[in-house]
Amino acid sequence: MLYVKPNVETFIEKLTEKDRRIVGEHIFRLESGWPPVGDLEKLYDSRYRLHISRRYTMFIEHDGKDTTILKIMTIEQAHKRYGRI
């Protein structure tokens, strides 16, 4: 089952139509199965980071059966907030 946090929905609503489509394609890949195709990196425990088109970063939690999209932000915001990993 795929869950999306309310802050993610708010972020997506503010994107341009093109960016919404691109982000939506990545979300659809998460619905299709685990692991998603793309630049997926395990951070720790059940937390992952997925880069989207070199513009956005999606933070995901996957516990084996359920997937939750925790946050999406620009790559620049992610680097400022979490440091360059």
C-alpha cells in the first residue's frame, strides 16, 4: 500500500504541470512495486532517498509491505537541510 503525507500533496500542487507529471510518474512507479526504478539510495533502516530528474528528492519509508512518501523537495533544499551525502 502506498501512503502520501499531506505535505507532499501540498508540494506537488505548487509545481508546474510538467514537473507534476514527472513527479507523478515516479509516484506511479512506487505504486507498481518495490524497489522503484531510478536513483534510489538507502539512507538508514527503512528510509530511502529517490532523486527525480536531477531536480527533486523524494524521501521514502518502506517497511516491507507499505511505502510512505514522507517529503519531496528540490535537490538544493535537500542539500541545505541534510547536507551533501
